[in-house]
Amino acid sequence: MIRWPNHIPAGVVSDEIIATYDWMPTLAALIGEVDRMPTDRPIDGLDMSAFLSGETDTSGREDLVYFGSDGELVSVKWKTFKVHFRYTESTSWIAPYIKPQIPMVCDLISDPHETIDLMQSDLTLAWVIGAALRPVIALKQSAAEYPHIGVGDDDFNGYN
């Protein structure tokens, strides 16, 4: 939920995707400080200021990649679908991950609780798995080109 009177319209409800890492470029744009954004490294976040202010109806983000507590891929939300590469049968942090032979595909519009695996009844939806893997592949390519900066590293001088 977002509230900023006279800047962001009240009462708007949307199914658009906004990721936590979109906040830095969005807040920088909203307060007019885009020039203070780092330029020595890639920024994964997208500027959502036009969407939040009501200038556009879409956020510009089609996907959200979710990693588990072990740092490995769990699922990808792509448009109105969610592809589960691993899941748990419990909400406990220590529950073991289960990896299905074929990733599970859920339609979040008709099944918001993600209880129906569409791959069990319609293998023609396998293309959704490929679409969901595109942002994962792009993220891995980016991490290979621009290795992650370690927590507490104070000797980072940008990428050459």
C-alpha cells in the first residue's frame, strides 16, 4: 500500500508487479534525485514513478524471480502465471524443498491460491516455463558479467 496525497492517486487497486528492488530508482525519481543513483554498477530495479503517479496503467515489470532461503531458485511469477521449480508442503522455514520432475504452472487469475498445477492437465502450457526462465537466464548472465558486491566490501571501485 502506498499513500502520498497530491502525488499518488488514492483508492487505486492493481494487479501489476512491483519488486522490492524497484523502490530505489522509483523513490529517486519521485523526489527528483535520479542523478544520485549509482552509475558504476547495474541497477536491477525499474523506475515505477509513472505507474504510481497514475501516468501509466502498467508497471513495466512482467516478472518476479523468487529465491529460497538457500539462495536457489524457487519460482518465477511471469505476467499472470507462476512457475514453481521447487516448493515446500509447509510454511516452516526448515521445511525441505520438493523439486517436481516438471515445474508446476499455476494461473494466478483463476487459481490465486496456487493449488492447481496446469501441467498435470495441459502440457501445451509448457511454453510458460520457457517464458519464466528468461528473467532467470538474464539474471545469471548479469551476475556473471557483474559479480555481486560482497556485504561489507569497501574496496569496490566499479566495473571496468
